[in-house]
Amino acid sequence: MMMRAMTVGLLCFALGCSASADDRPKPIAVLKGIGKRPSAPFKAPDGWIARWKFEEKCYYFRIVDAKTDERLSMVANSSSGLSPTGKKFFEKGGEFKIIPVTSGPWQFTIEKFEFKD
């Protein structure tokens, strides 16, 4: 069942599906900051989604293990023509922190991925 949910979820993301804010699960964490200050550590279950919003169109961030600093993901956006918002699905749960590189405000919303038949 988990494999089916991940496959459908990944397919939905690849096709650009989006749920309305009312359909989204309650956030696990909402993290906000300004500039390069790392987020507080947060715990995420297996199968989670990170949604981000940067005020600057030029940004870079890493999501790392909160204890070892091992990189889970890296996203860079240095083109002013691209959107400063995005989302990404993560299969592996754990305790993480976000390390942003930007000059302006940023926000991350962490959600549990829920498959709905």
C-alpha cells in the first residue's frame, strides 16, 4: 500500500497536481526565518512533503539530518524568472533542519503525505 501511495504521489507531483489549502493535511511544522539562519530541528514521518516560499527569487537551501548534517536534499534557484515557491516529496522520515541561503524572508511548511482513494 505504501509503495502504491508513493507511486501515485510522485506521479501527481510530476504532472503538477495540487490540492487546495482545504484538502491539505494539517502541517507537522511551519518554519520561518530571514536570511541564512538555519531552521529549528523538526521531526517528519516517512512520506512527507516540504513546501517552501522565499521572498527573494534567488535562493538555495539544503535539508539535512539534524544530528549528522548529512544532506537529504538540495534545491537551488538562481534565475529571476523562476517561482520562489515549490514543493518536494521525501520518502525517508527522521529529524531534519533546513539550511537556507538567501537575503530575505523564507517559510517552509512540512506536511505528512496522505494518499486519498
